[in-house]
Amino acid sequence: MQTVETLNEGLKRAFTLTITAKDIDAKVDVELKRLAPQMKMPGFRPGKVPANLIRKMHGPALTQDALNAAIQESVQTLVAEKQLRPAMQPSVELEDGYDLGKDAVVKVEMEVLPQVPAPAIDGIKLERLTVPVADDAVTEQLQKFADQQKKWDDAADDYVAKMGDLVTVDFVGKTADGVAFDGGTGTDMGVELGSGRLIPGFEDQLVGVKTGDDKVLNVTFPEEYQEKSLAGQPATFDITVKSVKTAGESKIDEDLAKSLGLESLEQLTGLLKGQIEQEHNGLTRTHMKRKLLDQLAEGHDFEVPPSMVEAEFNQIWSQLQHEATHETDPEAAMAEMEGERDDYRKIAERRVRLGLLLSEIGQANGVEVSNQEMQRLLAQAAQQYPAEQRQQFMQYVQQEPMAAAQLRAPLYEDKVVDFLFEKAEITDREASREELEAAIESEDGFASGTHTHDHDNHKPKKKAAAKKAKPASDEAASDDAVTDEAPASDATEEAKPAKKAPAKKKAAPVEAETAVTESSPVAAENAEGTEAADAPAKKPRAKKAPTKTEA
């Protein structure tokens, strides 16, 4: 193989490889020797078909396969000999006009990973906001459990409903011109007055009704209502009251704990306190992680491969477009996104830079994911698949380095962050939960433009509080760059037919519910749009990522 470098500019590299016809033909000979004992042909005993006859019949196909194998090997040899670290899968193109049996000229283009400067990890100072678990918070959770377990007692027929009561109704919703609309009819719907679950005015107008009453409710659907034909429009509901029930007393006692399958109120209290403490710890870690990554980003600036930035940006943009379709005004949401395209591209660039930086820190300091940890991750991920397909999924991950790297990346990132926490000078300060949450949400609390697996929904600084689609998070980087292996190892593997992973098991079908649900025309809130896939952004590689049916 002859190699000529044709471009060496920044992180871009290009080469011309010449693979001789002699080398290709030698591979054909090797394949012929392998196939000859297996070939069957009329007039010849099994395994006795002459090699020249096999070449005559299957020569073009064998030569094409040999050429493909030679190109793959040549690219791998090029990467190894030149000690290249491709940022993405190299572009490999066979020169036009190639004829089988002749020398093959191949153009190889790629972007390489930059030489990341030695990360400055000394002198990192962080503040850890700690939130003690207040007794009031535990009591509030206990009261919620008690309220959920409360019993409803039938009221007398002449009892007048008031806030806090449960009114069961049949209803027919109609537009202002008296036409019943789709989804606006239901029977035996329980309405807890004062719950705020239904559109404004619906519950209020049921105050004062009695069992057997018929009433017409006049309401106006919210402007942001998900059904566009009803949004902002007046409507009426013909109501028939089936029953009125009053709430029994909600008690926080031993019976409450036992109704939840626990032994005592003390056990329930302990569990709730532990749960709240775990939530606080998670918020504390998120805040510290953001502060840490801000310091790393501010202290390091180096060129990153444009192709990795483009792939990361496309992942962000795809999520934004998906979420924009669930906005009240998708066109306005898209227009706002377009106005901030450059901001999101900067976010993508910072994600990639931080990912490379974290990867460098991890490798330089011996951070790794053990085989035992990897097996645990694999077992957890396999639970997303039907039982009969879990073994197939586990085999797929074990055989596909890219799938394994994507599975490993979040844990590896967390381990690098934990290592940096150990190196940092940390001061503790007690804070309220509200203060901690405000610090996380504050745009002054951290610089925009990074990404992690925590999916905390960060956005460009100039967007103060707009409720619209935004990047999944602001805490790490290109997921491939965060793995504890050199990215080049994935980019230069021999191309093989992609092994298809089993489809994830689908969520169980949900039966149609009454209009009290969030998706019903009577619901007060617009149902939240499904978020874009939170899986790590997939970069093009030699092996194609499997197509999965998400639950």
C-alpha cells in the first residue's frame, strides 16, 4: 500500500491510498483456498472443484469482497502507523473509474481529536449546599399519603356539595353553537372539588349541587389547551349529578402505615425522610457538578473537531424540533429556536470540549469502569427488553464496542466527576431546598453550553423563562468522548453488517380514561410533550447503531 498525505490543516487530515492489484489478488487466492473444500459442483466430488473454475464463476464477487477487506485493512493500518485519533468515522471513497483487477486508489478524509492540554485540576474550589430534612417536609409527605388513603362517605340526597367533596357526574360538552365535541362526553366521572384538575370554572360551578341535579356549566378553555380547536373557546357542559360524597378524616397513624404494607408509622416516617434526603443529595450533586464543569470550561480552551460539534448540534436541534411540536404555537417555537441557532451551536461546541476534557482527565488519572460495574449496567439495561430478548441484547452489547461505550459513558463520566470532587476544596453551607433549586435554575449559577446525562434542561442565557424546548442538559459533552477508551478505537473498526438489537418492550396499553385525565378536553393542563430520546447522542461509526422501539 502506498500512502500520500494530501491535507494536514488544523484537525483535518486527508490521504490517498493506493492498493495494488497484486495485494487484492492475493486476498482472492486466500479466499479461494478457504472456499475450495466447501464447494460443490456437478461433475466434481465435494471439495474437488478446481480453484480456477471457482475463480471463473465467482471471481468478480470474490474480488469485490477482497477489495472491501483491503480498504478496511488499509484504513486501519493508516490510522495505526500515523498514530491518528479520528474524531468521527473517516470518510473513505474509492476513486471513480476503478476496474476490477487494477490498482485501487482510495481517498480517506477525517478529523482527528485535538491534543488536549494537560487539564488544570488543582485549585478547584466548590461550595456544597446542604439541605437538612425538616420535620415539616416529612409531615407534609405523610399528610399526602393520608389524603390519598382517605375514605369517601355517601352524603344525604339533600346534602349540598362544597369544596373538598367528591361529586360524581355524567357530562356532555358542547361548543358555543351547541354541538357536542369529540372527547367531551363521559359518565361516572369523579370530581374532587378544589383539586384544580379540571379546566377553570368547572369545579367551582359544582359547589352547591345535590344528588340528582342537572346543571349547565359555562366554561372557557385555556388559551394553551392542547386541542387547538377548543383552545380559548367558550363551551358548555350538561351535567347530571350521580352522587355526592364527603371525605372522611385523614389520619397519620399506625393504620396508615399498615395500609401501605409497612409495619409501623415509625418505619414509614423513616422511609420518607430517607427519600427526601436522597432527593436533596441529588440536587446538591447537580449544583456542584455544574459549578465544577463551569470552572473546567473557563480554564480550558482548545480547538474541537467541527464534525463532532455538528453531530452534537444535530442531536440538540432534533430534540428541540421534537419538543417544539408539542408547544401551543409550534411555528412560534420554531421561529424562536431559529433565532437562537448560534447559541445552541455554542452549547454543542462546549459539550464536545468538556467531553474531551473529562475523557483526558479520566485516562490520565486511571479512572475506569470495572468489568463488574459494566455487567451491572448491562443487566440493568437488559431489563428494558422483553425477557425472551434480554440475552440477545446482552450479546449485542458485548459484540458491538459502540453500544458498550454508550452504555458505559454515563457511569464513566460520574466517576470522573467524583474523582474531581475528591481533588477539590469543598466548603459546606446549609441552605433551604428552595434556595438550592433556585441556584440550579439560575442562569448566573453556571455558564451555558454543556451537557451531561442528568438532563437538566439548560438553555441559552438570553432566554430567561420561556417555556419551550431546550437542550437535554448542561453538564458534560459528546458522549463518545467521555468514554474511557480512545475514540479512535471505535472509528476504525472493520465494517460489518450491523447486529440488530432486540426491540425494547413497549409500555402496556393504557385504557381510555374519563375527562378528568390530563389529556381530556376537560383537563386544565396541557399534556406535556414527550421528550426527545435521552439516550446519548449517537455519532456515525463504522457500525450502525441499532434501531430500537422505545417504551
